[in-house]
Amino acid sequence: MADTKQLILDTALRLFNQQGTGAVSTNHIADGAGISPGNLYYHYRGKPDIIRALFEQLFAQTDERLNLPTDRLPMVSDIMMLVRINFEIMGEYRFIYRESLLLLRQDPALHQRNIEVRARGYEGFREIITALSSMGILVALDAAVVVRLADLLWLIGEFWLSSLEVSGQDLTDEAMERGIELMMQVIQPYLTTP
Amino acid sequence: MADTKQLILDTALRLFNQQGTGAVSTNHIADGAGISPGNLYYHYRGKPDIIRALFEQLFAQTDERLNLPTDRLPMVSDIMMLVRINFEIMGEYRFIYRESLLLLRQDPALHQRNIEVRARGYEGFREIITALSSMGILVALDAAVVVRLADLLWLIGEFWLSSLEVSGQDLTDEAMERGIELMMQVIQPYLTTP
DNA sequence: GTCTATATCGCGATAGAC
DNA sequence: GTCTATCGCGATATAGAC
């Protein structure tokens, strides 16, 4: 194989998304990738190592695909587009969002790393909301209110798909748009041009 | 023991909350309860059976402890009190909220049951919000807006604690109050007496 | 109801040939 | 890099004595 290391990751991601990390053993992954268990252990120390690698792949994808236009100032519609792309990425790495609380508890170092990456993302996001307010797209707001709005939008972005799954709804485009509508509902009272 | 069946549940709940369902075997539970593995299997078919029983216990607790005053009309502060109690219950059954998406995927019958119970709870909640609007505590609103507000409050109630954990914050009373503040932020623009 | 003993299974992990 | 073979371990589950 050209790149066994990546093949293992791709296979693991597919199986984890389908069956959850608990139900998928290193043997299953090797089997699904068409390689021997020994070979898998040559490339990775074990399942936790593979999970860490998938987290890193998710971080990299997020950095790569989640960007605002640089040639002009951001608008509300730009943010909603970011959220759509984020929903897409979350779908590709579904197992991470399904099991995050569990996976992070089992791996303190990964938890720490995740907190840092997440904090950077959140900071950037909050700055965008602040910018919208100072640009006059949102009415002038207390700093405290801006933070609460950012927190709300962030929470929706992070857990809307989970909410759909728990309530037994499919992750259709329409369902994702309802998440976007909830976000719009949050900021609608503060828009200068409704 | 007076009631071995309940003792097993109590022990399992404690261990699941501490270590997660994956890390806790039936042997561990039996050990923690001070009984033999064989005895555990006399009372339950296995770990999935115990998990189902804990879900049912959670449903019962929720029914029992989550009630509005019947001697007068509900106010906004009543709802916030409901949310506080709900956070408390969620703390007691923490493993369910940490692993819900995973546990429900592994047990379709339980998933179905959870969807039904949850739907009933959500319906009741939505009616309360509708009532607040028709009582004039919230300004008169489109039905669609009422639904979105209910969805938002429900989402916050369900995932605020998870959000805290993912971002590495402790589940203190102060942190929970910040969740309540987010809810207030959502309805604040629609309050008739701010 | 509760125990002890045990059967079966599959996972994680490594050694050593190629 | 990749494979085959294999060991040790612990988990689930049951049988049978008390």
C-alpha cells in the first residue's frame, strides 16, 4: 500500500463512526484495512494512539476548511456558512462528537490538547461577534452580552447535531438548516437591519 | 442484603459515573457491591440490562422531581428552578449524558424508549413557553418563534453541562448559573417586564 | 438467593521470519 | 514494512453446590 499509516486512519474513522470506538478493536481495524494486526502495531502503539491521530486530523481539517473571506469584512451570512462547513466536518468525524466526553476523560493529555485548540477557535469566534457589533451590523452591546451571544452560538454549533441524534432525527440538510435558524433566532433581536 | 437488585444499580451508577461504562465490567460491579459475579447474573442478564435499568431509574426520578407548582400559574423563575433541578439530576446520572449517543446507538430498543420519554418532556416544556406567551409574561409571539425559543432553551438545558466538561470547566454551582444566564439571554428580548 | 468454579471467547501486544 | 504465530489477560456467561 502507498500509505499504510493513512489507510489505517481512514479505516478506523469509518469503523468508529459506524460502531463506536468501544466496539471496534485493533484487530477489526487491521481486518478492515486488509493488513495484519502486527502491521497495525508497527505503525501505531494501539487504539488510543489512533484516536489521538484522528483528533489531530480533525484539528487540521478544521484549520484548513474553516476560514472567513480575507478580501472584505465578514457578514452574518459568512458566519452561517462557517457553521454549515463545521456541521459537515462534524459529520465526517461523528464518533468524536458522539464520544468526546468519554474519549477525553480516558486520555488527559488529549483532553488538554483539545481544550487548547478549542479555546483558540472560540476566541476567534468571539472576536468575530465583537467585530459585528463594532461594525454596526449588530447594535452596540455590552461586552457581557456579546460574550453570552458568542457562547450561545458556539453551544448551538457544537451540540445541534447531537441534539438531533438523541431525539432520533436524521442528519439531513434540512435539519442542519434548523440549527442555523436557531442561531439566527439568537441574534435576530440585535440585528440593525432585520 | 435487603435489596440486592437495587444495590447493584447503585454500585453500577457510581462506577459508571467515575470510570465510564466501557471501563467497568460486570465483575467490577459485583466486586464493588460485595457480591459474587454469579449473583449479579442472577439479577440481571448483563451490563446492557443494568444500563437499561439505570435509564428507567433516571426517567422515574425526572418524573418525580421535575414538577411545576400546581397552586398558581408558572413564572419565569419557576422554569429556571426546573432547570436547576434538572442539572442536579443530570449530575447524578452523569454517565448517561456523557455517553448517551453511544449507549443509545448500541441499544435500539432503549433509543426508541428514550425518544418517547424525551418527546413527552419536550412537549410539556413547549406548552409552558406557549403559556408564558399567552399569559403576557412574554410578548405575543408567532407560534414559530415560540417553538424556536423552546428549542433553544431545551438545547441549553440538555448540553450546557457537556459544554462545560468539554471545555475543561468544573461543574460548580457558579458554572451552572452561567447556563441559566444563557437561557435568560435567549428570552430577555421578549420579556414584557425586563 | 448466593456462592465457587469454570468454560469460552476475543482483545492487546509482541517475537521472529521474511 | 509486513506477515504469522502466539502468549497472557480479563470479560461474559453458565453450571451446580449450598
